[in-house]
Amino acid sequence: MATVHPDPVPGLVITVTGEDLDLRGNGIARWQNWVIVVPFLLPGEVARVQLQQRKRSQWFGRRTESLLPATDSRRPPCILANDCGGCTLQHLEDASQESWKHRQLQKSLLKIGGLDRPIDPLITSQGTPLGYRNRALIPLHRDTEGKLRMGYYRRGSHRIVNLNQCPVLDPRLDALLEPIKRDLQDAGWPADADLHSGDGLRHLGLRLGVRSGDILLTLISSTDQLEGLRTLAQQWCERWPQVKGVTLNLQPQRNNRVLGDSTQVLCGDGQIEERFAGVSLLLGTTTFFQVNTLQAEAAVQRLCSWLTERAGPTSVIDAYCGIGTIALPLAKQGHSVLGLELHQASVDQARLNAARNHLETATFQAGDVKAHLADALPQHQALVVDPPRKGLDPDVIAQILACPPQWMAYLSCDPATLSRDLKQLTQAEGPYDVEALHPVDFFPQTTHLECLTLLSRR
């Protein structure tokens, strides 16, 4: 006699086996032709799950009991991992995290890009899957009883999970969290990252030059009317010699943007030094720089070595160049580089960094890449692209296809958009062959993955 299963309804408890993870780190299982999405469920784990909510062909549930743990599960290194939304894979062994990321890239390239080819082993964190972040922007909130809460948001909510330490933060920054939090508590300033309760502090920012050891502290606030602000900043600089500066960033807009356009130096310098891939960079409060210095450097060095071996000193376009983290190391190796970048502040910083390193063969132009790339392509032999998560604009793809350089490197932060773009660049009538795919784990303990793709003209 066939087993009769109850219809799925909220509150029903079922038994499932984890099959995979989604891109948010939730477990995926199947039951009666339904996809069941369960936070913290790992592949291979057998668990009881209470159904909570249906969305189309999926049911979302919560694990009520683990009947058979996954063989690669572990106790999370962070005591807040089950609540904090900052990391989503801490309950999975590091080697299994890396294997899952490698498989996800393979699946994406095949399903979206139609690319069935070998992928190089993951460039891993080389023994530092914790303590790798060189920067943090942490929300603040003072409750109705006057207690300051500092931490990242709970999964799927806008409620702060109060913390005094963060294991993925570089230990030199992590050591400052608790004493800074005490000082902000004692200062008594209003704090609300969302500004629901009025003006005041919104976030605490910490930035480290991993190689220099320099630290820049930032208070992000909607107002500069904070009594004793400069006195406290001076105390921080005197207490911790590694703190080279304290800044105030003003962000009065009621939106999700963390940093505002105006920054004041309260004490010391407004910039710190980072030594990266053979060059010296200055980083300020609002400067975009990869949060994993060592992994970013590994990717850039591999790119530079490949291009130098293939082309020798040549002419290169670095599109979406930021402050020159790829352009300047390329120039250091003898290449002539034109950097294209939308944001004028980043271009100004890139020019400052070029002058600081006496690299006259690196020049930078402000403006939208799709507005300037077509004019630059005929004069250059190589193209480097490091676009945002949405990947390359269709107009940029069209310009590359119309005038493809001999060599191209694509540093991506999203396997799906990378796969989409590679499909156009490498399809039967496309101009490129893929020489290598180098996945790079910039963000251990999360589902995020970067990939460096190296291409050459057919």
C-alpha cells in the first residue's frame, strides 16, 4: 500500500536530507517534489524541519532537530554565527566551503555560459580563513535605555546582533572593537544607523593597512554636533600609536548608503598606507579597496605575470580601474596603462598613487567605461576588466567584440554574470579562447567567490 503524505502546510514537521546550498548559504532539500529551503542545513545532513512559508515552488522552513549531522559540519568559530548575517558558512569545514565554491563556478559556467572546460584549483586564503578582513563598517544603535548596540544585522532582518569581537576581522582591528564600543557608550551620543530616532552616529568604520600596520578609524554620523568628539579622537590616537588618523564622515540621508560625500579629519591623517603588489597605495575613509589584501594581491600578481609572459611590456586598458590596484602593478612591470573609472574621486586617488610610486606610464581618465572604451581600444593590445557585480554592460561587450584586443583579463565577483559575459566573448563566432580560469576565495566563511579569467585572441 502506497504511503500517503500530508499536504505541506505551515507548521508541518517533515524529515529531509540536505542536497546542496543556495547562494545565501541556506540548505536545499527536496520533499514531495517541493524544494525545501532551510538555514544551517548542510549537504548530507538528515534533519527534522518545520515548514513555515511557501514561495511559489519552494517552502522555507527551520531545522528543529538534526538527526544525522553532515560529516563536514563543525562548531562555528564565532559564537554569534547562528544569529549574525555577516557570515553564512562558518558551520561548514573550510575545505568543504572551497569545494562547494569550485562546484558552483563549474555549474554556472556550464549552465549559463555553455563552457565545459577545466577550472584551476581555488586560490585559497593560505591558512588565514579567519582574520582576513582589512576593513569593517559596523552599524550602531542606542536603545531606549541608553545602551549602545554595535554589530551586523541578524539574518533576514534589520536588527543588530550585538558584538564585541569579529573573528573574520584582522586581529589588529578586532582588538579595538570592545574598547571603542565602551568609549562610545560612555560618550552618550545618540546612535541609530537607520535614523529612525533622530540624528546621531550611524556606523563605526575601521580600516587597516595590512602591510604597514596603519589604522584609520571613522565615525559615520548624520551630524557633526557631537560634544567632545575631537577630544575622544585625540585620545584614540594617543592610546593606540598604530591609529594614524580618525575621521568623521557625514551621511545625513535616510537611505541605505553607508558613507556620505563629506569627510572631516578629527585627528592625525585622513589616509593610511597599504603596500600592495609592489606599489604603495594611500587609502582614505571612502576609498574602495578589496577587504582581503592577500587574496587580492594573489589575483593581481597572477594577472600581471600572465600578461607579461604572453605580451611583454605592452599597452593596456584597465577598465573599472578604481584607485589603480591593477593598473599600477602593471605599470610597475613596464606596461603602459590607461585606467578608465566612473568616479572622479577614485581617479584623483589613482593619479596620486601613480605619482607616489613614480609611475609615469599609468594614466587615468574619469568617465563611464562604455563612453570611452571604443575610442581607446584600437590603440591598445590588452584589456583588463574588473566590473561591479552586475558584470559588463551590453554596450561594453559590443565594443569589445567590434575591436577585440589580443589579450583580455576579466576579474569577476559574480560567477553568474561572468558566465553570461564569457558566453558572448567565447562563443563560436566570438574572438576569444579561455586560457585559464582562476577562482579566488576573497571571502572565506561566505558564499562569495571571485574569478580571474585569462583570454587570448583566436
